[in-house]
Amino acid sequence: MNKINFLIVMLFCSFYSNAQNKIPDDTLRFEGEQHFKNIQQLTFGGDNAEAYWSADSKHLIFQRTNTKEGLNCDQIFIGKVPEKKGDPFVYNMVSNGKGRTTCAYFMKDGKHIIYASTHEGGNDCPPVPDRAKHGNKYIWPLYNSYDIYMADLKGNIIKKLTTAKGYDAEATLSYDGNKMIYCSDKNGDLDLYIMDLKTGREKKVTAELGYDGGAWFSPDGKKIVWRASRPKTDAEIKEYKDLLAEGLVAPTNMEVWVADADGSHAKQITSLAQANWAPNFTADSKHIIFCSNHEYKRGFPFNMYLVDLNGNNIEKISRDKGFDAFPMISPDGKKIIFASNRNNGGTRDTNLFLADWVD
């Protein structure tokens, strides 16, 4: 679940995207991508990512930046899934165009959405971090003006769901629509909280030092999965705390964690090193799909992988030599949506791709 400004990665790797053998009858699919069929490119140009399904598997919500269109930082869009390959993907902006937005998700009723926004902190895009100050390390900003809002499909904000001072974002919902899990630094660290949407009561469900974010509930409601950093050495702890004090985090060393739905029995299920992130569950709740660059010491490409709930039987499922990430299998288990550099003509563009999901 998080920011899509992977420009540094793309500077190095986007030109690789078209340098592989494609399957002749499925020109957007690479050899070895056995879980994909009938891939269709939905967006063309800009940075498009974090696309997630509605409960009925008929619509997608995603965030988009495209300076050529005057979208200077991420805004939220909704589009109807094409009924057949070749149909256009028509989408409309539902955020208010102010500030920066991130991490949108459909509510179960199909009539409302949630997303995080900085618009109460100002109409303009908040400033991006000066990476040169930090040795050109890849870092994410934790804007303290981010809060999570509920809106209708016309973009009208119905309710503000978080009010604490600081960073509140990266929200997803339980499949029954009753609970929201999100990341916040309200208690001095980046932790996960689960909120009951009816009462507003919430529970902090992580406690170890480090970044806990991008969490999802399993479709059967029994588990949660998320990405986490765990700084151990004195130097790692100092760097983490120093960045956090500046409203920053370096998401370059993360692993996938799983717990019961209330946060109990938490366990790390990957130990791959580097960045393992954007995890969520398959439709049957038996596997996790996630993104990683662990095969490549230079930090790219990013590809997508499947793993079981115990961290066993890891399978590489995407093969782009640039960036494949933010996967989500549709609730009915028939489709997958993901973001990729493939077919971008050597640009830095990240687009959305839809495919039939093959178990």
C-alpha cells in the first residue's frame, strides 16, 4: 500500500522494460508469467499505482500523478473495469485536487471510499524530501497533515476518520466493512492501528520499534499482513529515529509479517533482505502476494511473488526488468490488477495492468 514516486528506481530500470521476450499471443506478458493471461494495459502515461478492487470486482480505485495533465502529485481516481479486452478504461477523479492523496480503498457498500489526504494542510502539493541531505538514500515523506477521510463516489467528504496530530495513512478495510487498519506515528513510532468504523474505538496492534505499515485483512477475516522494518544495530536504530524525527522513513529494508486479525501471534514470514512490501492476500486467504527486489543487490528490478502464510514455497510470478508492484487479486479471484513499467517506451511511466488470474 504506499507512495508511488519511485522515480529513483525508474531512472535506473525503466529502459529495461521492453528488453525481454514476450509471449507471442499475449504481447504484454513475459515468459514465465504463468499466473497471468490476457493482460490489458489500462492507463497510458504518468504514475499510476495502488489500484484496488471494489467488493463486487467491477471497479478500481487508484492514485495518479501526471504533470502533463496538471496533476503534480497523487490524486484519487475511480474507473469501471472493462468488461472485455480492448474496451477502454474510463476513470474520473474523486479526490478534491488539493494537497496530496494516497492509499484509497472502497467501502463494502460500493457507495463510499476512504483515502488519506493532506488537503487540510494546504492546497498545494507538499514539498518532496531533499534526498541529497541523506546521502541520496531513497526515503518517503511522512506528512503530518495526512489524515484519513470517508467520501462518496462524487468526491464529497462525508467524515474525517482520524484526527490525531501527525501521519495517519495507508488504510485498508476488513472485507466485512467493519474495521479499518492503518499506519500512524501518533505515539512516536510508525505503528498499526485497527479502528471500529461504527464506534471509532481503536487498538494499537504493533509495538516493536520500526516501520509497520501497508497492512491488509485476509478475505476470511482471520489474519492481517503488513510490511515492517526492524532496525537492530545502534546505527540502524539511530538512523531510523533521526529520519522519523524529520518526518521521513527509508523503506529499503522491510520484511513481510503476518498476525491474527487482532494483532496477536505476529510473526515475520520473509527473511529475504532488501525491500519486501505491498503484501496482501489471495482471494482464498491461503497465500500472500507481495513485491520484492531481494534477487538484485543493486536494488532493482522489483517483481511480484507468492508465498504461503508460513513463508514457504515462494514463487516468482512477474518478470518485468523494471518495476512490477502493488498487486491485488479481485475478490472473486478471477482477475489481478498491478502497476508496472512494462510497455512504457523507455520512459519513467508506471501504468496499471489488468489480467486474468490463473491459479
